[in-house]
Amino acid sequence: MTDQETVIIKTLDVCKVYGSGDYEIKALDNVNLTIGSGEFVAIMGPSGSGKSTMMNILGCLDRPTSGRYFLADEDGSDLNKVQVAQIRNRRLGFVFQAYNLLPRTSALENVMLPLIYSSNGSSVSEEQQRAQAMAMLEMVGLVDRAEHQPQELSGGQAQRVAIARALINDPTLILADEPTGNLDSKSGNEIMALLSDLHAQGRTIVMVTHDPEIAAYANRVIHFMDGHIEADVHNGHSSDRASEIIKAIPQSDTGAQVPAEGD
């Protein structure tokens, strides 16, 4: 990252400790990390390396035991529950391995949810919310599945709905936790091509993955080991493979859902 780039993520001596005394486990140990606007970063590491704990802190789902975490210009280290919820809704877009879509709720309504939670009686009408959600579904190629419920979607389609939901509030940062973990290789490649396309549009993305081939889509790969950053490797900014795959994404895919692999 150059000095001229806007800092989106900055951690200062972040530690996370679970338990105490003889049972103390230091999941993160004085982690210092800076991620700039428009970067696509993959976080890797074996089980117990601290990568999932780091992702939870970046997503304001957990807070450090010590140290500071800044998201853009906001210090997320000592906020109360209401302030944290506001940051998550306003600043962050989440993409989970298991999609986390509401059952018995249409794709369109699932995409609308962040708008509903953030409106709090604002002047944004339901009609406007539906129009915004439909625009997001169009972006991910699923307008024709707008009224389908999650059980009527393939794994790849469900993850695209989740990505549309993550984008609806125009977040500062997209956090993707094993976004291809429940997908076959074809659907996984299509999801990664879509994320690569979003990165090419200037989105900042941080992704946890155990798969080196998936990490190769990112322009930077950070390896965690025993609560430390073991390596920080820059892959460059081009992804010819992703560009080719994004062109081939149809309006609806037939990718089958497969069981998630262990971390």
C-alpha cells in the first residue's frame, strides 16, 4: 500500500486472549496490519492460527483483549453494542460460507434486510428498498430468481444472493468467510470471478480461505500462524482467469451444493 492510498483497516498491537491463568490461550499476539482502499486480501492459515479470530475482530463480531482496531476513520475497539451494530450495518458487508439467508423468505426480501434494519423509520419507502434490492440482484445475475426462496436455489445462486445482500448498503469493506466452502468447483470459480469483478470496480475485500487456488484470486495473501502474521505476499492486481470466468457467468447457474469441508 502506498502512502497516498486511503487506509480502510488498521490494527495496532491487537491481542485476543481466551481463558486465564494456566488455561490462557493467546489467539492473536500483537498483530499489526494495514489494508488500503481497493485491496483484495486473502487471509490464510491452519486451524488455530488466529485467522478466524482476526476476521471476527475486523467484522466487529468480537473485540480485542488489548490493542486498537480502526475501520476507515472509526476506532472500533471500545464501542458499545449499539455503535458496533451501526458500524456493521453501515460500513460492512458480510458473505458467509453457509450463506445465512432467511428461510421461507424470497431472494429479494433477503437482499432488502440490511435496508430494513438501517432505515429505522427513515424516508426510504418499501418501494425504493425493493428497487435497490432488485438492482443488486441484477448485478449478480439473479433477477429471474428474485421471488425464489433459499431452498429453491442452488448453492452458487444462494451465495450470489448473499453477495447482493452484502452490497446493498454500499459498504466500506466486504468480509467473505470461506465464500466457496460449500460449493462445487464450477460454482466456486463463478463466485470468485464475481468477487474479482467487484474488486476491479474498486471494492475493498478481505476473505478467509484455506484453499490456495481461491487465495490466488486476491492481490495480497496474508498467512497467519500461532496468532502472528507469518507472511504477507503481494500477488499483483491482474487476474486473467477471473476475467474470463466472469464473462461466462449465466443468469442462473446449476451448481450443486456440496458439504462443507473442515477448516
